Amino acid sequence: MTVAASPPSETSPAAAAALPASLRTGGALPLADWGLIRARGADALSFLQGQLTNDLALAGADQARLAGYCSAKGRLMASFVAWRAAPDEWLLACSADLLAPTLKRLSMFVLRAKCQLSNASAELPLWGLAGDAASAWLGNALPPQAWGVAAMADGQAVRLPDVDGVPRCLWAGPAVSAPTGLAPSSADAWRWLEVQSGVVRIVAATAEAFVPQMVNFEIVGGVNFKKGCYPGQEVVARSQYRGTLKRRGALLAGSAEMQPGQEVFHDADPGQPAGLVALSASLGGQSLAFVELKLAALTAEGALHLGAADGPLLQPQALPYPLLQDES
């Protein structure tokens, strides 16, 4: 298997051509569909190390990590942007519709570890900052690279991968220090950038649907294959080293609105789905989705359709990073 280059921080020119100018201007948005789990205590790091796909111990005080939480079958039950908020405290940003069940499941395995898990969403509401306006507001506090973390005004900014040079950050802090003076951004605009980044966020409709590699999770830095054990590790490692990957994440665009959990079909094999929508966005009458898809469906003659073999037409778009190529 060839090795992919480090994931770039912005999309390719082909995908960037359709990026509306308003997204470059950007603004701030309270993220109602995100939530925050806090892990606090002397054993917080060691506990999380035994549960998540990435190696948090390698993250410095100014670095975040993308990480997954898998079932015993190696399927992603949730995904996190995780960073150290204090020496014995970690924050894990995830999809709000998965926070409660994920927190409950994680709590079952704390046992005697000195680690307290809690829902910090109300105390530290998450905001999405994007575009030129966000860069100006953060100023020198803007982390220079993706997954960098910076403290400012009682809050923390976590830089996500750029989309065609448009910076994006998660902001977590007390409500009294919420971003002010920034133009409001729309949820549709934020979600469009999120989808186009090619970094999936697992939501309730797709929980336990994907092994990490099916949604390019290891390519974008969400899996460390050298760390210790975690639930589903054997399956994830076997998929990486012993098998040929048949499914990957792809960007598809169309005029019909798409939703996570919807099936995608291909003309060449209309009797069964070729993939599943993982995350989607709609903006200006167009829809964009990050879709788990059979690799064969990307190269076979014919077209992709949403929901049924005769459903709305979908067009493949350029990903912002190269896929790993499996050698035959």
C-alpha cells in the first residue's frame, strides 16, 4: 500500500471553484449540533488512551487530535476533536446527538480510574468561527496550522483544516466570553465548509456504520496504528494491513437535498446500495455530501444516484487530499 502525503489544509482547485465568496468572508455561529464532553482527573489521559483511536499522549498543550470511538467490531460510534484544556483535563467535541449515549458508554469503563466524565456543553458552548472575519477577530491568537490550539479571553480556539484557504476554528469558552463583534454566520455555510473539508463527523444516523478507513479517517489523522489497545483495534488494524480496502469516503454534489444515512446507488449495480451519506450540507440550491462509497463505483461506467437506482443524479467532486491507493 502506498503512503499518502500529509493531508493538506485546503481543498483542491477543482473543488474550490464553487466556493461562494460569502464563505470566505465568514463569521461566527453557535454550534447547536455540536457538544462537549469533559474528562478530568489524574487518570484522564490514560483512560482516553485506552478508548480512542488516536494517541493523545503525543499532543502537546497547544495541539488537538482527531479521534474515533469504536465498537468492538471496529465501527465508529462517535468521533471527537480532542484537546488538553488543563494538565489533568481534556475536552472532546462531538456531534450533539451522540453526546449522551457516548458519555454513558464511556462512563461504564471508567471503573476505578481517577477520571470524571461530564457534559460540558452548557458551561463551555461551542462556536464555529470561519473566514476572514474569524482571522481578524482571533488575530495573533489564530493557531498557525490545523489542529493547533490557542487560549484567548477565557476560551480556547482549535483550528480545523482550512477549506481552500478559508480558516475554520472551534471556539470553546464560557458564555460570557463568547465571540462578539463578529458577523453571524449561517449553519448552512458552516456545514458546507465542514463537508468540503473531507473530515467526517459521526452523527446519530451513521453511528456504527463505518470502520474508520471507510471514511478516510486514518488519512486525515484520526488513527494512530502504533498506540496501545482500544476497542475495535484489531479490526481497524486488520483492515489497514491485511485486507484490500474496498470502500472510501468521497465528495458528491447534486441538486437534491441529502441527509446522513441515505443510501447511494450506481447504475452498474442498481440492485444494492453503493454507499451511504455520512455528512451533508445544502447552500444556494446545491447539495454536497461526504459519502462512504465503494471504490468500484467511482471508476465504473455509469452514474451515481441518491436514494434509489433512478434517484437524483450525483456528481463526484475533488477531495482535498489524496486517497491511499491499494496495490493489487
